[in-house]
Amino acid sequence: MLRGMATVNYYADDLEAAKDWYAELLGVAPYFSVPGGYYEFRIGDYQAELGIINRKFAPTSPDQPGGQLVNWHVDDVAATLEKLLAMGAQIYDPITERGNGTGFVTASVVDPFGNVLAIMTNPHYLEILAARPE
């Protein structure tokens, strides 16, 4: 059974530029690397892994972004989206309220390397985080 998000991988033709872009966005340097092939960041409340992989190792090379979305919880979707756009990302899906006022808000962008980066405010995420033992 699925027990939780472990690693999300994004691909980039320019691995070094992608590493620098995500380091600036996340405010942390990668903690692990494979020269010329991979950088990995640990981020967020559960130290999830975000991997940036040289696109030459991608199983496919679609011409357009798409596919499954992994939504990253953020505290302020509008402010995060504004930062992403200022850093050169492009709107993929605008800010959208989900669930008729239940507090779920999503948006997504295409990063400068062709990956879809989805963000959301998720009340369930906050409930689980608040219930975690200290």
C-alpha cells in the first residue's frame, strides 16, 4: 500500500541550472549528488526527497509537460505562485479553489525545465502535521 510520498523526480536538460533554480526556490542546497546525473534535496515538514535528474536518463521525453501531479503543501498559494512566476515559471493551472470552500486551493506551473510543479493549501496536511508527536 502507499504509505506516503518518498521521492519526486523532475528532469532537466541543464542539470546545473535546475539545481541552482530549485536551491534558490527551496532555500537549501542539495544534500546528495551524482556528478552529471542527479541532485537531491530534502524539504518540508517530513523531509521529502526532491530529485533533479539529467533528462538523458528520463524514460521518455514528452514534448509538452503533463502527467501526474504531486501537490506540495504551501501556507500561501498566491505568494508561492508569485515567487515561482518571478523566477521564470509559467502558469500551467491558475489558482483554483477546490471543494466548495473547504480550504483546498491549488495552482501549478511549468518550471523553466519543462516540469509541472503543483502547489496547494491542504487542510488535511495541516491536521496530520498538528497531530504529530513533538
